[in-house]
Amino acid sequence: MNNYEIMMNGNVKIGEFAPDFEAVTTMGDIKLSNYKGKWVILFSHPGDFTPVCTTEMIAFTKAHTYFKNLNTELLGLSVDSNSSHLAWVYDIYCKTGIKVSFPIIADRNGEIARKYGMIANDISNTETVRNVFVIDDKGIIRTILIYPLNIGRFIPEIIRVVQALQMAECAKGSTPANWIPNQPIIVPAPKTFEGLLERNEEIEKNRNGMSWYLSFKNAPKECIEENKKKKLE
């Protein structure tokens, strides 16, 4: 699918490379591809000077250190102008003393928003809904979350998603329901009958699972160390 088709259909999927873009932001001009080597949370909001969005900007800023500890950068976006963004973050600063610590993209013509499918035409032709795209350090979209206009995002869950993705990738496994850091991860199921029998013997011996297709292991020490290393960088 070419860039024009993506822009028209907003047809971005998990596992695909995030469409590149250049943009004007509250912290200067950026290019998404310049973030290679870092994870990125690209999130949209319906508009400046709106109540739910304001609480989210404050919440993301307060959590920014946690994202940085995970080698992750934040990028906000709406179709408002850069001047509007600047006035909004200045108002937040004047009223709360909080400086929004990440760039907010000015997408006046909606090109980026449409490319990523951030505008739900059945709700509005101009307002972006609350999308979250988790993009990994290789530029691949790993998670897509979509919230309605009137529901604010739960930032700890977005942090947990990044932690889970990074752990699953490092440990070559999966994370179970309600997983949080330092809990066991799911071991990939065996692909042969012989492997199935061996796995069931292991489970019977170690009591580390339910059946051959669902067993657990502690997170490898090197993955935990890698996470600690990120926190120090």
C-alpha cells in the first residue's frame, strides 16, 4: 500500500512500519525517523484548551520520567496550530506550574492524523479521537489504542504496555493477563508431540503451569538487567 492510500484510508496496522513524517511542534521541527533507536508513544487529542486533554497533558508530563526510563519518548498531536499549542501549554504552566515536557505536533491540514487513522469521520471530520500508537525502537507499530472523545487515558496502562512489549521481546515469551513487571512470563508452547510430553513432565516436576500449552518461567536475569540499564541511561 502506497503513502497516498495510507493517507486516505488511515490503514496502519500492528507489525507495520510507522509512516514517517516531518512536523512543526512546540519544541521545534521533528522527523519521526529521527527517533529510531528509541520507543515512541504517538498520541492524539481532539483539541487544545479542552478539559480532558488538559488533564492528559498534565498526566503524561508527570509520567514522562517513567517513559524515559523505558527508552521511550512522547509525541502529542492535534490539528490545532502551533500558536494554539503554545498558548495552551503556557496556560497550563501559568495555572499549575507544570511545563509540558514533550513536543506537541501541529497538524493543521490533518495529513498526519489521516495517515494514522486518527480522525473518525463518523464522529468528526476534523477532530482527532484519542489514539495511542506504541512504536518500537525499530520504527514498527507494536500497539494501537483508541479511546472515545470523552474518556481520558490511563497512563499507567500505557507504561505497562511498553514494559510488557519490551519484556516479551527480550525474554522471547508472552505476558499473561494482568502482568506487571517482576512477574513470571508465559513460555512458548512446544511444537512437537515429544516437546509436549517433555513440557508436561516439567510442569509436573516444577508446578510452573497448567498444561503443555500454558506454562511459566521467571523473567530471564539478562532482561531484568537490560531494564535496569535503561533506567540508568
